[in-house]
Amino acid sequence: MQENIIEIKSLDMDARGVGHLENEDGSQGKVVFVEGALPGEKVRFTTFKKKRNWEMARMDELLHESPMRVKPKCVHYDNCGGCSMQHLEPGAQVAIKQRVLEDNLKHIGKVRPLTVMRPMYGPTWGYRFRARLSVRHVPKKGGVLVGFHEKKSAYVADMDSCLILPPHISAMLLPLRALIGSLTLVDQIPQIEVAVGEDVTAMVLRIMSPLAGDDAAKLKAFADQHGVQWWLQTKGPETAEPYYPLDKQLHYLLPEFGVRMPFKPVDFTQVNHHINRVLVVKALRLLEVQPQDRVADLFCGLGNFTLPLATQGSAVVGIEGSTTLTERALDNAKANGLSAKTSFSTRNLFDVTVEDLVALGKFDRMLIDPPRDGAMAVCEALAGLSQSHPEMLPQRIVYVSCSPSTLARDAAILTHQAGYVLSKAGVVNMFPHTSHVESMAVFDLAAAVQA
């Protein structure tokens, strides 16, 4: 352990301050990541992990404060691991994320966007409509804890409120603790999955053993009192089933397109419904779909982009790796009266080939919304298509990303191998007060841009 003073120059992707030690000759030395420190600050720190080329440290004393520093609004911020950037002014949080995106594109992708788009904002508090809350029975702390994990710990934070959850969910944390503590299977519940829809709040209770005694009556009474729908999950997510009441169904709306999207609480849907609406509108505006266009929506999920796209183009093909998802996406299309313009295909997009793209036919526009692993195989297949069937390449691609590093990697393939230009890129502040960076990029065929 050693004590040092350091000036912080930037933030890393986990919202840690980044500085450098000074060598004896005055040159820049080893990089140090200091938790809780901000760019422009001078801090005294203690190293707790040391490697050859870097050190991990905690801030012990703030010697010079950044004007970007604010007092965290949440009383649990120092302990709870749900947020990492509440000490940074919200506008500065977005600026940092924009820098992370640009740095990744520059250093990993070796590419710069022709235009940096203005960041997309939404509510900074009460935005998290989905959450996985851990549950632990801890007699030493007075009973059951329900919440996020502590920072850098497997322990559950002792929290009685959460400002990034919708207010009605935050207000339920203490009642949930009391409820779980009163059940016979108090030691058999590891988590509660929360999903908030337009008019339904669902809670998926992960149970390791069956309900017993008066557990059922207590759950039903809680549901009636707090207006929630219980689901029970005995093993993996696919085992989750509605329990009480049975006459409710989760859904969210995309009102700009007249779309009502049913979903299950264990489905992947965007955490921030407000930003999701902005995201869909922006993506479709950037895609510039014409009435005669045939469009591909890759990693389509339940049809979050597919159904709005069907209101604009002549035909939309949604592609996903799960038959269950594509079947449910088709059901959603039928429910919204959009089945005539939509079709869905089940394919492993992490193993897609040039031949697969050729078999799917020509698309005028393409939307790609992959998980954190990105869409490397798709981009490589497009690069191959540019050599064998260049006439089949989509004129424009909009790529929605939840990982700037994999976006940058894929951008390198599209721009250096597939003949595209990175026309635009920018961040989407989907997760305020966290270091998570959501972004969007627009790729145009170079030939079309030059023309």
C-alpha cells in the first residue's frame, strides 16, 4: 500500500479518474485509475491493486475540486453499486460518454464520423423501468435486504429507496423487505425481477422451493395493496409464469407509430422507456426509409424497430436467433395490423455468411441492434458481399450499439472493408448516472456519398 498525490486527466469507461505517476526524470509514468476522482482534480489516493503497467486506487482526500463535481442526490450512493457517476454533473456525464465513443472509434476503429450528432437525452431520475433486485436474508442487519449489490461486492446494499427506479418501485423497497421476511421460503428467494409497463408493474419472484403455508395469501394481499402482478420463476427465465393477478398484461407504447408492444417481464426490452421512444424515432429518421424500400432489422427481438419500420417501408424482415422471439414478434405484428408488411426469420447472426445475405435478397436499408458482443459476423458478411455482389449492399445502415468498443470494431470492418462511410455517430443517454454508453451510428455506401 502506498500514498500519493495525482492530477486526474480523464475518466475511463467505468467512471474512474485516470492520471499518471511521474517518473524520476519527470516523464509520464504508470497510469493510475482512481475511484471517485474527476478530470481536473488533484487527489490524494491509496493504491489497493498494483500491476506492472497500471494501479487501481481509491481517493482518500480531494485537494482540488472539479467544477463538474456535484453532491450525489441519493443517500445510498457511496455504498450502492447501482450508479457510478452521481458525483458528476449530468451534462458532463454525457460529454464524457461522447468522448468515450469518439476515442473508441478513433483508436479501435481507426475512423472518425463525418458528423458528431447531438446527444439524446431523457429523464435523469426515475428512468429505470426494468431492474434485477437481489434478495438476501441477513439477520445481522435486521432481516431481509432487497436492492442492488454494494460497490465491488457480492453483498446486497442496505437501501430503503432508489432514485433511478420509478418512485412507486422505490417506495416498495421496504414493504418488499417486510413481505419476503414474513414468507416461509425467506431463504429461498435470491432475486426479484421488476418490469414496469404503461399500466402494469410486474415482479418476478425467483423461488428455489414451492410456496408453503400462507405464502400465497401474503403475496396476493401485497399485489392487491401495491398494484403489482406477481410472476413465479422456479429455474431459468423460460420458467417464469404469471401467478397473480392473471388479468394483466405488460406493454409499452410507441405512440409516434401507433404501436402497442406486449412483453413479458423476463424479455429483453429497453430499461428506459422514455429514451427508447426517442431512440426509435431518431433511428427511423436517420434511416430515411422510402415507401418502396425493403428493410432488414437485424437482432430484431420482439420487433421494437421492426414494427415502426413497417409503417414506412414496403417490406420489413426481422431477423433474430431465437424462434420463440421471432414467433412472438410476428404475433406483435399481427396485433398491430402490420403482418402484411413484416416477415421474420430465425438465424444465428453471430455465424452469418455472405451466402446467407444473398439468400435473404437485397435490402435498401438495414438496421442493426446487437447485444454487447456486437455484429462482427454481419459486418464481415457485408464486406464479403461488397466483393461478390456489391449491387446487393444496403445504401444505408443504422447501427444501434450498447458497447462503444464493439461498435468501433464493427465500424472498422464496414468502413475499411465493406465500402461504407461513417456519416454520423453520437451517444444516447439511456442510463444516466452510470458509465454505460449507448450510441448510434449511420453508415452510407461511399459510392453513394461521392455521387
